[in-house]
Amino acid sequence: MSVLRKFRPLLDRILVERVIAETVSKGGIMIPEKAQQKVNEAVVVAVGPGAKNKETGNVDPVSVGVGDKVLVPEYGGTKLSLNDKDYVLFRDGDLLGVFDQ
């Protein structure tokens, strides 16, 4: 991905791209913006190497990898715009879960 060339997360940070809310129902009906649900799903696009464990001094790797679909909190994270795309940067511990694929 071209994002990896422009930005590399440090420590236990994870760069995600939020999944876009559905604008058309399965039946083909347009959903107005006010009725659209906020989507807390995102796809991991870049990960840092991990954070240093204070007790052992070893680096603990992050719990997700590039391409994983994750559940992120509704609020929080650091918003970032690269190549006219919006991304959010979270710490590994801030992620709520990983969807099985």
C-alpha cells in the first residue's frame, strides 16, 4: 500500500481506515445521512513494531496485522489524512476486538 511509504506507526500504534457506512439498503433504498448508523469497523493498514515491556525489556508485538478487520471505539484515536484518505491512529490496547475472517 502507498500509505506505508508515507507513514509508519511507532511503538504499539495501529493505523486504520474506517469502513464507510452503507448509503443504500439491500433493497436499493437510499438511506439519508441522519438515519445512517456510525460504523465502528475499520481495516488495519499499518502497524508499529510493538511497545517495550517494562519488566523484561523485550518488545511485545501488537495483537493485529495489516488487513485485519477490527472494532474501534466510537470516539478517540488521532485522525490523519494521507493521499486524500482519512485514517485514524489507535494504540493496540484501545482496539475493542478483531473480526474473524
